[in-house]
Amino acid sequence: MRAPGASWVSVASLVLLWLLGLPWTWSAAAALGVYVGGGGWRFLRIVCKTARRDLFGLSVLIRVRLELRRHRRACHTVPRIFQAVVQRQPERPALVDAASGACWTFAQLDAYSNAVANLFRQLGFVPGDVVAIFLEGRPEFVGLWLGLAKAGVEAALLNVNLRREPLAFCLGTSGAKALVFGEELAAAVAEVSAQLGKSLLKFCSGDVAPEGVLPDTQLLEPLLREASTAPLAQPPGKGMDGNIIGVGQCLLYGLTVVLRKKFSASRFWDDCVQYDCTVVQYIGEICRYLLRQPVREAEARHRVRLAVGNGLRPAIWEEFAQRFGVRQIGEFYGATECNCSIANMDGKVGSCGFNSRILPHVYPIRLVKVNEDTMELLRDAQGLCIPCQAGEPGLLVGQINQQDPLRRFDGYISESATSKKITHSVFQKGDSAYLSGVQTLGTGVGMAGPRLTSPLSPLPGDVLVMDELGYMYFRDRGGDTFRWRGENVSTTEVEGVLSRLLGQTDVAVYGVAVPGVEGKAGMAAIVDPHGQLSPNALYQELQKVLAPYARPIFLRLLPQVDTTGTFKIQKTRLQREGFDPRQTSDRLFFLDLKQGHYLPLDQGVYTHICSGAFAL
């Protein structure tokens, strides 16, 4: 784009003609002609199309900065802000459990979290210690997280789908001194008991010990009833971030949040109507699940005006908004520790946010070129990162400034994980920038604590693309991960599990696109030269060691796999051929979730999958 150069020429022309004594209207017309003739018309078009959007974005940025400055000057932390909310509206509903109907007021949430804080202080926990929380979503989860924060203790939030080796690894990596788990997850904890350190304190949420609970586990609720509900005399002064999109709105602004342990597509709109919800949070899969439900009365009677989240496919974006009457979709891209988060503020279909083309330096982020297979940054002759042009895929980076709360990066508990998220000489020589798309084992500090979901680090990650107006779109999850059912799946992890179960057989795992389905379905190519592998016997073992979203939907049994000179399995051809039986003579299988086993995948099954007749 030649707009910047053309603008300087037009300004110079305006000044020159004015100095020659011509009327300013003639000078302005001549300068405009030079500007447009030099290609500046493209920039004028961008200004006309994006000025309103950018001004609104700038106003939001200014308001956020002013609020952050106010909180920093007052040395506010999230618990302190929450305390002011409690004093203002103690009897207002804070959290509602849609499954049980239980309602916690702000005063009750405050008392419960105070009991948690006092209990762990009495047990000898000090600021900086870590406690792992392995609990499905319900009010107690929020109370535990907030109570630990009041005591200055960091919460490691464990993915409830973790089992066996991944669960044990994440617990060990977090450095947790205690584990709090729900009674529904007691069996999962028992499975890894031999791998847990003897010094790890274990607490089971509830009043009654569930079957199979470990003998050294204490029941949490009786202990909390005996603990003081008074605020700590000397609350920690450490500030905290995280979970702002969801329950953070309850803690910071006094809004009522409705929780449900497990997502229910059939009950979703009924819950929205019953509890008079006006905002809902989603991941892309939730929207697709809702669209697959039969039309029901409740979906036309709700008052939801905004759906906020990430992963909503452009193909179903408008259908979702029109069918359910949701006026605004707030798709966003970012993370707790991210310094370059973006958001859709004006309803641009498919976009996860934007960067101003008029004032790009106000919020210093940039989409830079990468090798999509390795996610390695590409650099120019001066050693700087190469900005992406419109339509070019790349990695979103944000310039780091530790003095600016919106641009700082506090890092993770693991120093090696922190270093993998920082690169240098991006915008200019010697600067530092945060790599938003590179996936690492999450051990983020702050109120959200470590977000632990996988035993691998680092993991290549997100690829975005930007259009001419600065709108950004999620393109894919490159490298060694893909997204399925709203979760990030590590191909390396699944390959390791499969290979171990099959006696170290060569295995290649990759994601394949399925028409009309969000994300990519897992597919495993397994070397089986003698045709002895039983797919269903394998599935019985996979259920014990892999989370549901990580189990391969498709299998390909082949005599051998292509490898590089360093014996690395090549996946490009396999991924290109996918699960189409016309592309290979190898045996193919499809996981039929209704029947609970793999079916041979022939042309008929393939057609049914592509048409949506078989549920994935």
C-alpha cells in the first residue's frame, strides 16, 4: 500500500501551492489529486470504512487504561474489589447452580471464600504456594479459587478431562502442595495415587467420602464449617488477573453468573429464560450443538443480547445469530497472560478482532510471517520479523512494555515456558514481544493460576490472517496441535499413547477437516503390516488413558509410513488424503460414538459422514 508515502507528497504539494499564493481550495484540490493519483485512494477507502470502528475501539482502550490506573493507584486486588461489591449488594445473587437450583448471594460467597482463606492459612500455606483445583464447574469452584486468592495462594486449575499420566504430570509440574478435587473425580485421583508425592495434601469437596477415595484424603466441607468466616487480618497485597470473561464479571462488577457442571444443549435456552440471562459465553462447539437441536419455544423467549467467546465458525455465525436472535457476537482472541488480545466490537462476521490501519501504533500488535509447519518466525535481512500483508497467514505478537499494564507479560511459574513465549527484535532491534500463538504448557501466574491441560511444551499454535481493513480471522491451529470439541489436542501426546499401547509401533496423528464440523477430527495412521490390529480392542484401551476429545475419530492401518532422513514421520500426504477411501487402499475405520466402537470406513460411510448423517 502506497498511502503513507502518498500522504507526505500531498501535504508537501499543499504547502508548496499555498506558498505560491494560490487559494487554499485550489491547493487542497491539487494535493488531493496527487494523493489519489499516488494510490492514496486505497487509504481513504480504509479510513472511511474503519474510522468509526477504530474510534470506538480507542474509546474502549482509553476507558480500560483509566480504570486500570485508578485500581493501581489505590493498590486494589481482585479480592479487595470484590469486597466493595459485597458491601454494596450483600443479598444480591452472585452464583446460581443451574443443575441443582442452588443460589449463592454475594455475602455467602464472601463467607465461603473467607473460610477457605482462613483454613489454608491455618494449614500453613503462605503467599506464593500453589493448590491444585480438580473440580467441575459449580459455586464451590469459584469460592475455592477466590478464597485461595484472598490468602495469596495460587490456584492451579486442572482440566477435568485429564486422566492417568497427563493428570499426574500436570500435578507434578504445577508444584502444588495440595489438591482439592470433587467427589465425581475421586476415581481419577485414585488412578494416579502411586505417582503423587506423599507430602501432597488431598481434600475431597463434599461431606461424604465417595467410594474409592484414598484413605489419606480429608473431607473439605467439615473443615470449612469449623474455619472462621471473618476476613483475614492482613490480606496479601499481590494483584491478580484471569477469568475476567466469565466469573470475573461477578467478582469485579457484581453481576449474577449462572453455572452448570456440564453443558446441556437441550437445557441451554430454558436456563437462559429461567434465570433471565442477557449474556452467554461460548466456545465454537457450543454454538454448533445448539443449532443441531430441534426448534423449541424457549429459544424465542430469552433476553440474551450478547454471546461472547471464541471459536465460532464463520459458516454458522449468521445462522446462529438469526435463529436465536442474538444481536451481538463478541468473538475474541487472547489468553489470561496475553498482551495482544483482540475482540470483535462491531459484528464483522467471522472476525476475532482487529488492528487499526489508521493508528496501528496505539495498540502495538502485529501479525508476522511464520513457517506454518514449525511456527518459526521468518525474518528479513536486518533480522526483524516480517509483517504480514492482507491475506497472508501469520502469528500475532504484542510488543512488551513492563511499565504498561496492558502490554506487560508476567510470565509463568516455569522459566523455560516463559522464555518460549518471548522473542526479540520484532518491531525494532532489541525489543521484546509476546508470541500469542505458540502453545506452551500453561503455568500462568495470577488469579487463574496455572491452566494445565497437556504434558507437552512447547506446542506450535494459532495461525491468523488479516484482511485489508485490519480485521483478523482465526485460520487454523498449525504444527503439532489441532482443535476438537473446544479442546486443544496434542498430536505428539496421542502418538505417544498409541505407540506405547501397540508396543512402540510407528504412529502418525493429525487433524482432518470434516465438512460442516467445527475444528479438526483426530486421525491416526498406524503401521500394521500383517493386519493383526484390532481397532475395537485398541479403543477399549484408549478409553482408559485418553480424554474423549483426544481419542482418534478415524484410523488408517497401513504397511509403513513415510519418514524423513532423521526418521521423523511425514504427515503431509496423510493429512491431504484424509479419511477419503478413494484416496487410498489402506484399511480405514470410523469411530461410531453411538455404538461405541470403530466401523470399517467405506464409500457409503464416508458419504454419510460428509453429509452429517453420522454424528461426530
